[in-house]
Amino acid sequence: MESEADIFYRELPKVELHAHLNGSVSFQTIDKLLRRKPHLNIEHSMTAIDRGQRRTLDECFQVFKVIHQLVESEEDILMVATDVIKEFAADGVKYLELRSTPREEKNTGLTKNRYVETVLKSIQQCKEEEVDIDVRFLVSIDRRNGPQVAMETVKLAEDFMLSSDGLVVGLDLSGDPMVGHGRDLIPALQRAKNCGLKMSLHLSEVPSQLEESDLLLNLPPDRIGHGTFLHPEVGGSASLVDKVVKNNIPLELCLTSNLKGQTVPCYSKHHFKYWYQLGHPSVICTDDKGVFSTDLSQEYQLAASTFGLSREAVWKLSQQAIDYSFAPDAMKQQLRQKWVDLQPQVFK
Ligand code: 5GP
């Protein structure tokens, strides 16, 4: 049964700015995919990390490979994206920025273009069904695929930004942080910036990326994913923090993901504390709600219980996230109004 606190966090209107599509696939949707593809011999334990379990970052990336085997056709993508959007809506998320790496699959004839079109179709269908959530899309560059693919991905994102009626708003840089160097991706990222794509970059997710983070911060990005090792207390540097602060770049922070992926030792040592105490724009996000068996309500509740946040402080966090989204100004205004309208019900 839901406690009074559970109800508060679920009813709290929320903004999700860091959600990878294939990492967000729920247990129920994985079940449907497993039934479609019994020949793959995949089990639930291979697609999610349960409560109390932890994995190395490398093992987390293996999980994505398994999920990719299950999601390989337009039909799969349409189902997965639609389910993910509806689940976020049911969790009280009013604005969602979904991100995903366009893939081509020889087996099914899927192309990168069709991949993006299919995600956009699911967003449109949810809108037509009046699901209570606004969704925008970020095209992901997987750093493992190198500079040429990164440039092609930017061009793809640029085309969709111009033709998707505002649904594609920007670009994400993600993928295994141990592979490749951000330096090689600068030309692609610079092009993205020049053509008006908003940019969220995974930065300093692992230690010893000071040089790369410094280079990428010079772009500068519009938001930072994780930024776990930016600050001096964990081997980062004052000059990196300075760049983030001077450019007022919001951070997308994912507590459970970082704990389960073992980049932070425990919740109380999560870098949320450092940035929140600094008064720097920080947004609570899920990263991969399916893989890490969480949802955004739980993440807010976790941040509040770990760092002693009052309900008013939690409300402010969720409300400020609107400002850091890549939504157009008119939509931000509508969302702010929604928060005003919902406040009496949430604090009843
Ligand atoms: P997809 O892009 O296929 O929808 O979502 C899964 C992909 O997102 C992964 O293969 C990986 O490239 C990226 N991803 C998901 N979670 C993380 C994370 O915590 N860190 C990084 N760097 N990339 C991630």
C-alpha cells in the first residue's frame, strides 16, 4: 500500500530531463518483448539491476546490449516508446525529454531515419490520446562509434529539428565513457551548436577525464549529464567547477543510477550534495528507470530523505527543472501554470 509520502511524491508534478529510451523499458514491457522473441533466450535478470544489487559501469553497458537485441524493429520501438511515455505520465511527469541513439538493424531493415521517425510517431500518438505529458526528443551520439558517425548523427538531428514540428530539440552525448576521447567529437558538437541544436553532454562520469571535460566545457554545453567527478573533493578541479558555474550549466543528477553503476560509494556521498549546497541548477533524473528499477518519484523521495529536503524544497526543485528544459518558452509558461494549478492538491 502507498504511504502518505509515496502519494506526495507521485502527485508532485515532475520534469524528466535525462531518460535514455532503451534504459527506461519497464519490467512489463520487457515481458512483452520476451514473449515476442523466445528464441533469444533472454531472461529478466539480464535486462535490469534489482534493488540492492550493484554492477560495474562496464556490466551496465552489457545490459543495454541485451535490451538492444530485444528492440530491433519499428514495431518494437513504437511499443517501447509508447509504454515508456505512458509510464512517465503515470508517475506524475508532466514534461519529458527522451533521448535515444538511432540504430540500424540489418535483420529487420530498420534505418536510423525510421528509428527516429518511429519514436516521434509514438510521441504524436500519445499527444492524440491526450496522455497528460509533453514530450520532446534528443538524438543521442554514442561516443563508441567515433567522429564520423557523430557527424552523421548531428546531420540527422539537424534534419529532424527542421522537419519534426519542434519535437526534436537537441542532442545528447552518451555511451561508454571509457571508450574514445571527447576531443575527436568537437567538430560534430560544434556543428550541432552552430545549427541551433540544444546540447546535453555526459561529462566526468568516471574519474580522470579532466582534460576531456575541460575541452567539452569550452563549447559550452547547455546541460551536463552526471558530472560525477567534476568537483575537487572527488579528484575534479576548481577550474572545472568555475566553468560550470560561470556558464550556469544545469546538471542532470541520477542517484540510483550512479549508486548501482558504482560511480558513487553511497547515496549520502552523491554529488547532488555538493552542487545543491552551492545553489547551482541541479535536476533530479532517472537515467534508465528500467535498467535501474526506479522511477522519478522514488528518485525525488530518495534525494529528500538522504539530504533532508523539506517538501517545499522538493517542490522548488521540480518547479525549477522547467527552466532548465529545452522546451520552447510558450511551453515553459504553460508548465509553470500547471505547477501553480496543482500546488493546492499536492500540499492538501
Ligand atoms: P538508447 O540510446 O539505446 O535508447 O539507450 C541506451 C544507451 O544510452 C546506451 O547504449 C548508452 O549508449 C546510453 N546510456 C544509458 N545510460 C547511460 C549512462 O549512465 N551513461 C552513459 N554514458 N551512457 C548511457
